[in-house]
Amino acid sequence: MSVTQTGFVRSTLLFLLIGTGILIGIIVATLGLVERTRSTFDYILQERNIRRMAANLMQKLTDAETGQRGFVITRDELFLQPYEGAASEIRDDVEALALAVKDRPIKAQQMDALRDKVRGKLAEMGQAINLVRSGEQDQAIELVQSDVGRELMNDIRQMLDEFKQLSDANVDSGTEAQLSATQQLQWITIGGGIAIIAVMGGAILVVAQHVRALASSRREVEVLNQGLEARVAERTEDLMQANQEIQRFAYIVTHDLRAPLVNIMGFTAELDASLKALQAYVLNDGKPVSEDQIREARLAASEDLPEAIGFIRSSTKKMDGLINAILKISRDGRRQLKPEIVELQPLLETITNSVYHQISESDGKIDLDIKAPRLNTDRLSVEQILGNLFDNAIKYKHPDRPLTLAVRTTPEGRHMVRIEVEDNGRGIAEQDHERIFELFRRSGQQDQSGEGIGLAHVRSLARNLGGEITVRSQFGQGSTFVLRLPSDLSRLVRS
């Protein structure tokens, strides 16, 4: 072998050794950074889990407190269902949170205080419930209105908010570390690729793809975690309400629509009996007819048949009205919503002007207090809701005093608008507060015509808009209908 060839071989072997060393260095560095990335990613997931558990615990405490207060106010055992469901899980959630933060010294130091606060809050809620069950509702209300429960809830919320803030800060620092590791990996890969680009080209591509996939996965996890708990709670509540609506609708179909059918069947039998009397008289084939047969035929023609036909016609008309009412609500539920900016002041003034002559005839008045001037929603649905509430206020005004109608709009939180329609009419008995929103159900003295679909239609429209409507009322003292709507329906529609 010549000297040139020997130098070429030596140079080639040298470059191969250098390239192999660089390749080994890149592999070692890459493996270290990947392990570091994996550890950082696990750390981020743990912090997200701690944050989720803190949010879950706060939500369950809020649900329990809401159920407790609802039971204290109404004494309705149904309100205890969210309380009992949440209370049975809160202690387990606290222990699970303690287990999750045992490796986080700052958070772990606060767990004993958090346990004490949670125990105190559960004891306060349990005491109020026991007072109600023992007939001491006033004392229970005083306990709920005292500062004890609120201070405990504020302390718990502050602690859990601190947990979430610390978790967010740790997630941010973990993300920065992850980005730093990614940048280091990139520089090492580029530096090694310059020396052995022909050998390591495929490896560089694989590493780059891995980095991009890792960054994409991190972004997807962040997007999925944002608002996940809120969406789960909303969907759960929607499912519960939908299930209740299905049950009520099934009852309506089997009960209210069956009643006219029973009448029709009964009077069809009477038609059959009357027809036999007429046949005995008309189809006698020349045979002598007795006085009783003549009398029964005349009675059937003059009274029985018209009466049966009239009742059948009335029953079919009622059934037609019920079916049309169901179809109306069904059509409105299927109608595509068209969110747009709705200025509430001119909208309410337009509705007010349309009914003003009916109110002014009895020296009544309408007051508008607009503190939430606009919202992005479906205009037609809002007009139907408010128009129906105005019509009901006029329809059921108190006979002994002029009608006073007040409408107030206020912001509620960051994403809701509250609209209250208050009147001084007849009022609604407490036991009928929920019944009036059911299809074909009415309350109080029925001296006004109607099928009982107005408020059921209103609630259906409100829920289609992502909101809810409730009522506060005392019999003989007037009513206040509270409509809560999202300030931006388009955001919900996109979601």
C-alpha cells in the first residue's frame, strides 16, 4: 500500500472515529435530554392533577353548600342530593390531595390546616341540616347567615387557590425547563449534524419529529385541561335536566293525552247504544214499533247523539290543542339560534310600548332599570321570553290594585346577565313555584283562558339559550321572574 493510500485510510479511520465519537456523544446527550423531558413531563402532569383535585374539592364543597342552603330555605329533601353526594366524597378527596402533595413541602405544610377547615365546614353544614330536621329552621337560617361558614369557605378557597397558583407556577417552570431541554437537544443535533450530516441525517429527522410531537402533545394536554371540569359539570347538569324533562313529557303523553281518548271511547260506546235505538226504529222492516222504541229513538236523536258528538268534538279539540302545544315547543327547540348583539334598553322599550295601553288603563306603570345594556344572544327567543312574562303579569294582575311592573338587568359574574321581571300581581303559592314551568300545568284560581304552555315554553327557550329561569313569589304579594342568560351565546354555540 502506498503512502498516499495509507494516509487516506488513516484519515478515513480518524474521521470515522471522530464521527463515531460525535454520534455516541449525540446519542448519550439525546438519551439524557429525553429522560429529563420525560421526568419534567411527568412532573407537569402531577401538578396538573393536583390543580384538578383542588378544583374538584372546591366544586364539591360549593355543591354541598348549595344543597345545604337550598334545603335550609325550602326544607325540600331533593336539595340534599347534591349535598349528600358531595359530602360523602369530600373527606376522601382531601386525603387524596394530601397524598398527591406529600412530595411538595409548601403544599404539604398546609394540609393539616386545610383538613381542619374542611371538617369545620362539613360540621357547620351538618349542624344547619340537623336544625332544620329538628324543626328549628330559623336557627338554621341564622347559622347559615352567620360569618362562620363564609369565613371557613373563604379560608378553604384561599388555600385551594394557593394550591392552584403554586401548581400553575410549577407547570410554567416545568414548561420552561422542557423548552430549554428541547433547545439544547436542537443545538447538539445541529452541531453533530454539521460534522456527520451524511451519517446522521436520518437521526436528526427522527429527533426533530420527536421534538415536534412532544411539543404538540403538551399543547393538546393544556388545551384539554382548560375548562375540562367546568364542561363536565355543565354536561352532567344538562343530562339531569334532560332526563327530568323526558320523564315529565312521558307523563304528559300518557296522562294528559290519554284523558281525551278515554272520553272519546266512552262517548263512542254511547253513540253505539243510541245507534241501536235508532236502528230499531228506522230499520224495522214494516214491523210494528213500540212506544218505548219510539221514545228511545227520539231521545237518542234529540239528546244522546248530539251530546256524545259534542263531547267527542270537545275532546278531540283539546287533544289537538295539546299536540299543537307540544309541536310548538319542539319546533322552537329545533330552530337554529342566531346570536347577535341585542341592546336591552330599546328591546324592553319596544315590548313595553306594545303592552302599555293595557297597563295604563288601570293606572299601572312600568319601571326599567338597565345596568347590563347588551348581550350577544338570539333576539327572537329573548323577545318571546320577555313578551310572555309581560303578558302573564297583565293577565294575572291583582284585581284590587294597579299593576306595577319593574324590569331590572344586571351583570352576573363574568359571563352571565341577570334579567328580573317583577310584578305586584296575584302571586304564586310556594308549592307551585316549580309546577308552573311544567307543560300543561297551571296554579291558582283558573279564571283566565290558557293551556298551561306559556311558562313551559319560556323555560325551554331559556335553556336553549344556555340559561335558566326561576321565580320568587308569595301568594297575594306578586312575583319576580329571574332570567339568567350567557352574555355571549356565540361562544357557547362555537363550543
